[in-house]
Amino acid sequence: MFLSRILITDFKNIADADLEFSDKLNCITGSNGSGKTNLLDAVYSLSMCKSFFNFQDSFSVRYGSENCAISGYYNMDDGTLNKIGLAIYITGRQEGKILKKNDKAYQRFADHIGLLPIVMVSPQDSSLINLGAEERRRFINALLSQINREYLNKIQRYNRVLSQRNKLLKDKNVASELLQVLDNRLCESAGYIYESRKKLCKLLNESVQYYYGELSGNREKVRISYESELSKYTPEEVLKRAYERDILMGFTTSGIHRDDLIFELACGAEDFHLLKKSASQGQQKCFQTALKLAQFDIMKQRSGGLAPILLLDDIFDKLDMERVENLLQMVSGRNFGQIFITDSNKIRMEALVEKVGGRGRNFEVVSGTIIERV
């Protein structure tokens, strides 16, 4: 599966674009702020129905416009061609969006997730290490949602019920019978979500250790562990233990919506320490990249060999040239499919791509205008 053509109108700073891509490597250069990342985000949005950067949809509409549109033509592995269209519109203070497959609108965006698997490596990934657990839960939820439709349904249902429960807890006179109904519904989804995350984290840990070693030359060791109250208690016990605290605080203080991933690093024979506190910027960047390559591996395995589209945004940032070359050697191999890569330095990009024997198409972005370089 690969994206053969994209049409963009008024998406972020891209007023108009009609581009054809290589099924292998697509190199995009341009100065900082020119719109390179916006092009990658347009590709990401066609797969995930929303921006990679977790902004509200209206932020994707170019300043001064009331709507934006992206259309992508995908050559599928079975020989068919799928046209995917995403439109975002703003009317007064309201906003909305429409997603279509072959000109037929989806009734639920969730039905589209997983059709066009995608992985994005971005400087924004530093938030996975340096910010709170919410960022790491968002990562694992997005990964599982692309490979497991039942998980997507369960997490959406859990979040809806959680919102209802939190609203009820804000009432000074909590209706205990209704609260018990909501608790039962939370527990119906919580066990499945926990088990899915637990299995995934085991796979992630194994794969991240491999890729980190390949990128770093095995100079350090890393590991991932999964932290959840459900490792000690049943979903019912978790809610029961927190009942008084929930009433006092006015929201649900315990449950799988508080889970976390723990990232750790060990240098040489040293003990493992939190990556956030012990790793250099280069080591953190290396870990982030290994994490996303592990995501790629797992998604490909779970989809029967369908390689996700890989977006590498500004990978030269904080990675030394040896690690960048190791990365390009890996992704230019047969295990990977279509790749988009950005850099502000055209000469550096061309030299490295040539060194690893890459082939593909080259684009340059200038203030939102994208041209192909022959």
C-alpha cells in the first residue's frame, strides 16, 4: 500500500498542492517554518482523520479560509485504488469535518482507522518522555486503535462512560444507583483494555530494545514497563477502593485512564534509571525513534505484512550522523514500504540518501509552495 498522489487545499500554510509520490522514498527539504511538516501532517490526517499534533480541527484550516480539503489516492496491495477525502470546515464558532472513501462518506470515523496504517517520527515525540502519562497513553491508544478494532471500540466506550461518571461525581448529591450502573459499564471495558495494553507493552519492550541497539551500536540498554492498578486489583476493586476519594474529589481518580508506560535507560553495567532523568538529548531522540520503529514492526506484523507509511520529520535533529546513517540503512531495506523524510539541509539529505542507495522523488517547500526537484 502506498500514497501515489495527494491534492491539498488550504491546509495550514499550504494553499494549493497536487503532488505525485514514489512508492519508496520521498525527500522533502526547505527552511524551518516553510511547511515541510505540514505536508507530512496532511498525509497523517488522511490515515487518522486528525492532525498528528492533537490540535482542534480548526487549526488545520489555513488562516483566512473557512475550510480545507485533502484528497489522497492509495494503491492498495490487492491492486485496487482507494480515494480518501478529508474536509474540515468552520462556520461561525462551529466546526466539523467529513471523511470519504471513494466519494462515499463514512458514518463513523472509527471505521476508517487501520485502513491506511501510518507511523510518524517527529520532534514532538519528546513529549512522550518529558511530559505526563497522558501523552504515553495517547500513543499506546493510537497504536492499538490502528491494529485492533475491538480495542478502539472499547476505549471509546470507556471514555464516554468515564465522562458521564465524572459529571455525576460533580453533583453534591451523587445518585449511588446510577453510579453503580456506570461503574459496571466501566469495568466491562477496563479489563479488555488492560490486557491489550499489557500484551502490547511486552512486544514494544522487545522491539525497542532491538532497534535502540541497532541505532546506538549497543552502547546502552533501554526497557519499557507497564504501570497499572489493574496489575494488583480487578477493575471492580479499583473503583471500590477509590470510592470515597472520588466522591471527595469530584472525579474518577483511579482506573485504566491513569495507566502509564515507564521508559528506562542503563549505561554499561549501571542500573536502570528513568530515561527522562538520566538520558542525554541524543539518547532520548534515539529512544523515541526506536519506539516508533517498534510501532512500525508491530503494526506490520498484526496487519499480515502490510507495511505502514513511515513519516520521518526532521530526524537529523539531536541525532549524530552515525545514528542517522544507521536509521536510513534500516528503513531503506525491504522490510519498509513508502517513506517520507524531511530536512532543512538539502545537501545533507542528498548525500545521506545516496550513501544508503535510496531512490525516490525529491520535493522542496518554500512558504507553503511545494515543487518537485528533478
